[in-house]
Amino acid sequence: MPTTPRARARAQTMNDIVRIGREHLATDGAAALSLRAVARDLGVVSSAVYRYVRSRDELLTLLVVDGYNALGDAVDGALDEADADAIDGLRLLGRTVRRWALAEPARYGLLFGTPVPGYDAPAAETIAPGTRVIATMLVLFARAYRAGELVAPAGEPRLSAALAGSFARIRDQFELEVPDWLIVRGVTFWVGLFGAVSADVFDMYGADTFADRNELFELQLDGLLDMLGHRA
């Protein structure tokens, strides 16, 4: 926490810049973000904002990190409150991601939608917050596996040396003890979940295709858990 008046004032100004940036993201879209517009709403000249945020890309990075952390906080908070087992935890994670995405479509779109032209998110600043939900998902996969809640396939998948190396790095990075088949299925669960959420948020289904999208999403979660190896 900032300990001096100057540090506290700087932290408050940064918070205000991110807040106003979120508002502009929701009304104007990511491609139209402007530091001059942020400065106007902040009530200062544009040169004053540049002392805190040097460019539009830096503002986008702040908003990306802010969005990833907001989503991660929502998932962590829901899981902490529920104290669910691994399978119910995966259901709750999926529901929380969808609920947050529907409530924050502009922020979700910045994270998982069409890339902003000319912007390349810096890995050093965005990978850690961007993998929070994935890391939580991996922990739940491992818990379900250790608890014997997932049925293994008849045999392990046949992997190339290159892909086996990728899987080994994932195990090392997240300190996992899970077989290759679960990593394959886990990746499929991950992209399936976010694909289903994106189809809903971006209205890829069409307005009148499904009478109850909540029910559809629950059935999609059932299917993803079946694919993962869970048998009710």
C-alpha cells in the first residue's frame, strides 16, 4: 500500500485513469481509446495524463491486466465462498466466467475477442494475470484426478517429442502430477468453456435460436465434464 501522500495521490490517479478507461472501453470500444479523452474526463490537460500513462498501448495494457484480475478475483471469490469439491468447483468456475463475461462484455471482449489493431500485449505484464483462471482450472483437474473422479481412457495418447515437452513444461510450471490424457482433455475443457461463453457474449447463436441459454450452458458444462472423464 502507498505510504506517503504523493504515493497515495499517484495510486488514486492511476485508479481513476483505469476506471475512466473502462468507461470509454464500454462506450467507444478498445480501438477508439484515447488518452486525450481520458484526460478530459479526469479534468486535467492531456500532458498531465502522459506523466502516468505514456501511450494508448500502455492504457490498453492496464485495462487488460485489470480485466484479467477482475475475472480471476470473481472466480477465486466464488470458489472460496462455496468450498466445493473439484467437479462442482469446475461447474462453479464455468458459471462465474460466464456471469462475469455477460456483465462485462466490453472487458471480456478486450481479453478474448477480436485483437485491437496495432496492439501487442506485453507478455511480462499480462501472462501472470492472464493465466489465473487457467491455473485454477488446472488445480481443479488435478484434484478431481487424485480423488478418482475422472475415468481414464483405454490408453495414453501418442505424442510427438515436441508436444510431450510442452506438456512437461506445463507440469513443471504449475507443479502438477497429472497424465498426458488429462492435459489433452483439460485443454479441450478450457477452450470449450471459453468458446461457449464467447458464443453467448458475442451473440454468435442469433437472437432466437435457443429459448433458454442458461439451460444450454448447463448442458454444455455437462458435456465438457463428460469429455474430461467425469461420470455422474
